[in-house]
Amino acid sequence: MIAASVVDEPPRGRATTVAPGLIVLIAWRNLWRNPRRTGLSIGAIGFAVALLLFAMAQQAGNYTIMIDNATGLLDGHLQIQRRGFRDDPRIGNTIEGAAGRVEALRSVVGVAAVTPRISAFVLASSHDRSVGTQLLGVAPRGEQTLSSLPDMIEEGRYLNGGAEAFAGALLARNLGVTIGDEIVILGTAPSGGIAALVVTLVGTFSSGIADIDRGLLEVPLDTVSEAFELHDAAHTIVARATSVSRASAVAATLSKEVAHDEVVLEWNELIPGLEQAIELDRIFGQILFALVAAIVTISVFNGFVMTIFERTREFGTLLAIGMRASTVIGSLQMEACCLSAIGCAAGLVIGIPLVLWLERVGIPLGDAGEMMRAFHMADRMYPTLNADVVVKPMALMILCTQLACLLPALRVRRIQPVEALRDA
């Protein structure tokens, strides 16, 4: 009898194993042993996910509006230029066959508008006044689909064609001209000769940006091309994508089609200061998001600390019958996983419909909206829902919840079964 009992006894040191499916069921059962505490933790995680989702969506929407406002004035989402033109804007540094190139680009998927431009620094004169300014040769119809400048009319109208000029309000004031007056423009042709033309001022604009209002003069492309002997050439081909998010994909497509001596520049290369401002704002936003996550993490951490102390005898019993400490910790981590999954689901149920609704109706800016409308900008903020906005808050809170559980759960490794059973 003694020999039989010895044979049937399990070998010493062999740990009790538990099937993974059973661990999940046990973790789910244990999660609801204290419904009030679990509910509070789920509420905290859900609120954090909804808040972070809304904040990130609002941040993404603001960046889109900032980029559209900045690029919509003149630069566009991307430009095709002769390589080196941006650093050395010489009159002869042109792209040939501009008309055909523009027509071809209009058929590229993701391109919403495209137009050619000629750029030159000239001397503009009227009566006894002369001012150095930047001359833009533009296609009037193309500019109206791509640039917001034609909508910023202060007096007169926009260009139709022929020998007409559309000038900044400050430039017109410095020249002492009004609608209907003539402006004489002198520049240098690619051959080195003098390019001269006389145009009639048909309209002025006020963009609110002093450098543009005092230093920009637009004239129809054909008129400038003829005066500067450029024929079917342009210095830049400006394009706007259907959305800011598609600009990079469009740029990648165009980069494969341009000549070796041409380059495609995206908005962040054209307006580097804007990208730096966005990055700075994004960093501050991430700090605030981290603070929200930290507050929720502390709340969940406190809950698991209470769980560990309340269930010390239970853990001691499990260790006494041979369960590994790592299995017990894994069960607690599974509880945290279930907790964070429910909390994230609750946050998405609240956050996604809210963002979708605000994405459609916008958030009014109140009195600031009047100022925004004066500069032809949107008077509402529109959140933008995308994959990052949905995934990042969930990933952050799942990670924080697992960390909040792991730290107190490590105490299980120090539990002595005999002491735990005696003290309980």
C-alpha cells in the first residue's frame, strides 16, 4: 500500500499547467468579482480613449485646414520645377512644353487642379513712381480653380486675358494707380534683352499678408510669355491634390514621369515653416495625451493593487498546488487585457459617432470665425477621422493598462504560500 501510494504521487517540482482557454475564462470571471471597481476602470479607459480620439481627430483636422489655407493661396500642394529653380530663379530656367504637360497632369489620379506659371522679378512703373515687384504670368481659369487669391478682390475684378493686371492693394497704392490705370513693366528676357509690356490694372486684392499685397503682380500667361519670349514654357507647374493626405502619393506618381532635370516639390518643401509649426504643435499635443494616459494608468494601477492584496490567499493557494507564479501573473494580465478591450470598445462607441458628426457639421469658432471669413478661411474646425486617430488611442491605453497591471502583479513572485495562507 505504501509503495502504491508512492508510485501514484506526482513527481516533486512539477508545476501545474493550465490551458490558455481556461486562463481566459478564469480572467473574465475574476474581472467581474468586483463589478463596481471594474465599471469605474472601464469608464476611465473609455473616457480616455474617447477624449484622445477626439483630440487627435481635431488635431489632424486642424493640420489639414492649416495646410489647405497656406497652400491654397499660391503654392499649391505640389509643384514641378526645373531642378535648381527654387534656389536660382533665373528667367531662362524653364520647363518646356508647359501646355501639353498641364493637360497630361489633369488626367493623373488624385490631381484636382493644375496650372502653369511664369515668374520674374521686374520693375513696375506708373506716372513718376517705380517699384520692384514679382510678376506672375498666370492662366486665369487655372488660377481660379487652384488659388484663393482671385477671391480676395478688394476693388475691380480678376483677370480675363489680354494686357490686364491684378495687383496687391499695397502695390497699387505704392504705384499710385487705381482701376483702369496703365502700368509699365520692364524685365529681362532669357536672351538678355529687355522685356517690356504695358498692362491695365483691372483689379486689386488684399490677402492680409503684407509681403504679398505689396510685392505681387499677376498678368495673363500669354501676355507675359510673348513679352519675355518664352513661348510654350513655364517656370512652375502648380498642382493641388484632391486632399492633403493624397499629395504624397500624387507627388510619387509625378516623380516617376518628370524629366531627369526636373523635380517635384511637396508642400512641406515649399513651405518648410508650416511643417515646423505643425511638428511643434504635435509635440505639445503628445505631451497632453501622455498626461491623460498617465492619469488613467494611475487609476487602473490603484485598482490592481487592491486586487492583489484582496486575493493574496487565493494566489497563495494556487502557488501551493503547484501553479507557476508566471501563470498567475499571466492570468492577471489577461484580466487587464479584457478590461482594456471593453474600455476601448466603449470609447470607440462614444468617440467615433461624435467625430463623424462634427466632421460633417464642424465646430463653430464664434467671434474668431468672423476674422477667419475676412481672410477667406473656414470659420469652423472640422475633425478628421482616419486610421491613426482610431488605432493610436487604443494602442496607448492597452499598453498603459497592461503596465498598470504588471507592476503590482509582480508581487505574486514574492508571495510565500505558507505565509499567505496563515495571514489570510
